[in-house]
Amino acid sequence: MKVIDLSQRTPAWHQWRIAGVTASEAPIIMGRSPYKTPWRLWAEKTGFVLPEDLSNNPNVLRGIRLEPQARRAFENAHNDFLLPLCAEADHNAIFRASFDGINDAGEPVELKCPCQSVFEDVQAHREQSEAYQLYWVQVQHQILVANSTRGWLVFYFEDQLIEFEIQRDAAFLTELQETALQFWELVQTKKEPPKCPEQDCFVPKGEAQYRWTSLSRQYCSAHAEVVRLENHIKSLKEEMRDAQSKLVAMMGNYAHADYAGVKLSRYMMAGAVDYKQLATDKLGELDEQVLAAYRKAPQERLRISTNKPDQPVETPIKISLEQENLVLPGDSPSSFYF
């Protein structure tokens, strides 16, 4: 491999990453990442969209903070030394990796510092855990760049290490290289890859752009008026509550009052039944398998938001899907690590 003299997380490092296919991008390109699609990665590399800013993400910050501790823990456990570095594959510089560490044998060691729940899931399910399945692809890419026969995937949490020795998978690496080179060709030619309807954003084209823009302005205008009226209603309700509390105080011990256009009645009402607690007390804790037999059919929901600077960023509403067949991007799940 060819070592590249770069400091990770610097502007030069980010530019270097954009100009190739990195190990952390391998799961995305192979369609194995639940957090980003190949189309989204293509759009970022071609400049159509900006990459998500993860600089203040608590999971990312935790990983950066704990990585030196994880590195020392692995070094102590193996009486070895890990050298963090950036490199490109000898056979094709498109394949790149930012290694958390290369050991004395020239093997990549990928360090993960996840939250407690993810760490415990890895403990319980080992190679079948979601984290292992995702990062196994990343380590295979690192093995390719380092031209090694194996690599290491290490999870670190509160001085505990879970280590996986990962052997080079020649068949998978052949598939990975073919897929990555096809993806890179799309980046170079700016030819759009297929989108995932469940994760990628719908973008209108042609005449549909004008209709979408018109409907968007219509919605935003109505939304702004709704916000104005809701704020006014909120203020009026506060006035009503203030007057009501003073009227009730004037009634003293009387249960009823009817004067000057306002009629008041005070009465007792039975408390609501806590059916969830009732079921727990009488039937015990019910697992999902039992509840599934009584669960109603799923219902489709739509969340729509505006991003005008003078309006709330997000306003969940309910819309009848029969009224408007609008296509909106789904929620993007957040990575449990980064």
C-alpha cells in the first residue's frame, strides 16, 4: 500500500477521501448500510448535496475521545504497536483507507467505541450483531488496501474489549472491487445511480418542478398563517384561563354560577382507568409476540415540514393520502456509532 501523509479530520483529508472510495464507504456502496444509500454517497461525491455535518454528533465525539484508549488497550492486550495512517491500495489508488491502526504484521485494526447498548448487543450476538455485520465490510476493504491476509475489528467500552479476527475473503473482495469501480464510474460521469424510494429524496423533474414549487409556496403561505393564528389563539386561551381562575375564586363554596353571559358548574368526575397498568397487574409483562396477535394493521403516516427561516423547522401533521399523492423522503436513521 502507498502511505499518504495526511492528518485525519483535516480539510486536506476530507478532500482526499472525496477523490476515492474509502473503507467506511464500502458498506454503503455494497448496499449494506442502513444509514446512507449509494445514491446519497454519489450525490455527496459529485457535489449535488453537502455531506452531513457530524462534528457535533455525540457518538462521533465519543469515538474520537475514546479511540486513543481503545488503541492502548489493544496494544497492551497483544504486546503490539498500532500506527494510525492513511493509505491507498497499490493496485488501484481509488481504494483508500484511514486506518485506526496498522499492527507490526501490517494488519489493519479497526477500533469502534460504541454506546453501551450496541456493545452489549455485540457481546450477546457476536458475529450476528448488526454492528459486526456492518463493519465487517469496512475491515475487508481495509484488508484490500493493506494487502494483508487478515484484519481486526475491535469494540471498546469502559476498558472492555471485544475482538474479532477477520480473515481475508477473496470472493467478497472481488465483488466489492467490481461494485466500487462501477460506482466510481458513475461519480466520474455524474450519471445518477438508482435511488432507494424508502431512503432517498424524491426530486421533481421537468414540468413537475413548477407544480411542486407552486404547491410548496401554497403550503408555506398557509402554514405561516396557521402559526400566526395558533399563537393568537394561545394568547386568547391564556386570557380565558386567567379570567376563569378569578371567576372560580369569586364563587367560593358555590357549585354553580350564571351571570353576565358566563355559566360555571363545578362537579366531580371519575378518574381514567390505567389500562396498561391493569393489564400488567393482571397478566404480567406482555412480550411483543403476545401483543402482535392483538395489534391492528399498520397505517401509513406522513410528516411534512418547512425550512423557512421565519417558520418552525418541523411541523408534524396528518394528511389524508387519498387527497394528495405527495412523495416525501423518509426519516433517516441515526447511526449507533457514526
